Amino acid sequence: MPYHFSMAAHGFRIFSSVRDYIFLIIGTAIAAIAATVFYTPAHITGGGATGIGTIFYYVFGLDQGMVMMCINIPIVLFGMKVFGWRYGIRTLIGSIMLSLWTSLIGNITDYKGFLDYSEPINILLSAIFGGCLMGIGVGLTMKSGSNTGGTDIVSQIVTHFFPISIGTVSFSINAVVVTCGGIFFGFQAILFAIIAMYISAQMTNYVMMGVGTNLAKAVYILSDDRITVIAQDVISKLKRGGTIFRGSGIYTAKEHQMLLVIVPNNQLNTLLRIIKESDASAFVFITEAYEVIGKGFIPINRIAPNRD
């Protein structure tokens, strides 16, 4: 590798690392503000460890951030055992930071927020603005190559062992948490939680990509001489497969290789980082994968079941 290219790649990795940690710190702080200033005071269970933390805070008087940490750390450690330590180290950091921010901000505000919740309109406002902030926070955290733990990891672990889609597992877990919130806080709380979670999901996707709402992306990568290196990193770091195509450009008539990789949204920025570190001049375009059927996504037998 030429010296100047090596130095440029090293400089890019340092810049990316600093930027990622800035995203991680700011993202987890924003998500914690959403949870402690809007969700918890309004009795909104936003799903996952955050929602469980809200329930435990009101029912048992336990600190929400500490409950989240006690839930997330064992899940992340198990995920690291299944997928390898590289998979979970950033997620472990992200979940711990979110828990610490939640405890800090929650104790400063006493988990009471700033709105008068005797007026129902303020619960709706908390669902809307809390959902926006939660989505921004989670989106920035995912852009850092991490996530906030909880539902995402459980979903990936379950789909690793069983032929169930990630979306189905994630929805089921969140539905259970939201339903439990409704048992303790009333049916109205379920409706507000649904609003908050929908807005959060849309905002997360917007922050990560700027466009798109689906669960997976098709990424096309063109690189003159680094496509094999990128492919190996996709296998080792993302545990994903792909397909290499060969063709030629119509302007230069020069032969090129193109790699097609399908990834869920929460791995997209990790893939982009892999590409940048291997070939900063690579040409990449991304499209929505509206339906992904096969290993790691939706099992084909759920779409076209066997018939006797």
C-alpha cells in the first residue's frame, strides 16, 4: 500500500473514531433526555429496556437508568458470546452510556419533566416531542456504529437461532412491554406509547439515512481493486454475505467489480465505514430493500409455506 494512501487511511480512521464517539455521547444523551424528561413523567413506556425502566421506576421505585443497565449488560454480553466481541463492544458502551445519562438527568429532574400532566394535551406533546428526541438520539447512536442495546440485540440473537424475522421479534418484545405499561398506567398509555414509538422509528431512520422507512437496504459498491478486501470485512465484521458482479464502464470501457450486500438498517453505517476505510474513492449507491427473504431476514417458508 502506498505511503500516502496509508497515511490518509490512518487519518480517516482517527477522524471517524472521534466523530463516532461524539455521535455516541450526544446521541445517548438526547435519548436519555427523551426518556427522563418526556416519556417517564408522562407514563409512556416506549418499548425495550427504556419502557421496562419506566415501569420499574413507578411500580418498585427503582432508578430507571440502573434498571436499564441491569437489563442491557447481560443481553449485550450474551450477544458478544454469540456473535463475537467485535459485535458487542460498541453496543456495550452505548447501553452503559444511555443508562448513566438516564440516571444523571433523571435524578437532576427527579423524573418529573417540565410539563403539567394534569392536562392530557401535555401527554400527547410528550409522546410527540419525546418520540422525536428519542429517534434523533437513537439515530445518532447508530451512526456511531453502536446502538442502545435491548430489543435490537435480543432480536438478532433470536433470529440467529430461529427462523423468525428481526422485525417480528422486535415488534413482539415492544408489544409486550407496551402492554405491561397499559396494565399499570391504563389503556390510554398504550395509545400514547404507540404514537411515541412510531415517531421515534421514523426519526431514527431519517437521521441515519435522510430517506427511507424500511428495515433493510441494498448497497451496491464499486471499487477498482479493493472489492475483495471489502467483501472479506463484510463477512468477518457484519457476518453477512454478498455477491460480486463483473462489468465494464460505458465511458472508459474499463472492467470493474461490483459488490451487492443486503444489510438491515442498524448495520448500514458500519458497512459504510468498512467501505471508507478500505477504499475512500469507492462508488456506492443505496436503495430500499422492500422485501428481503432468506437467511438472516424473513424465512422463505413464511412467504411460501410448504404444502402437502
